[in-house]
Amino acid sequence: MSDLITAVGLVLVLEGLIYAAFPGSLKRMMSMVQSVPDETLRRSGLIALALGVVIVWLVRA
């Protein structure tokens, strides 16, 4: 359970860093994302999810 809490904390750190370091770029990116088709976003999300699982699996193995 502590690993899960640590992972959530790290996600928050990374997201906070992006918001703090690049607020203008993040706003532009968010407006651009609205024009991307849902299927492309879904595919990108699934690829990121799979990559994350592989990274965690490799680190834990």
C-alpha cells in the first residue's frame, strides 16, 4: 500500500512541476488537445499506460 501512495505522490510532484515550470505552454497544449480526435487521445493514453506498466515491471523485477 505504501508503494501505491508513493506512486500517487510522485505523479503529483511531476504534474505540479509541469504546472509551475511551464504554465503558458501547458495552456496552449490543453487548447490544442481539444482539436485532437478522441481515438487518437485514447490510443496515446493506452500507449502511455502500457509503457508505464512495462517500466514498473522492469524496475520491480
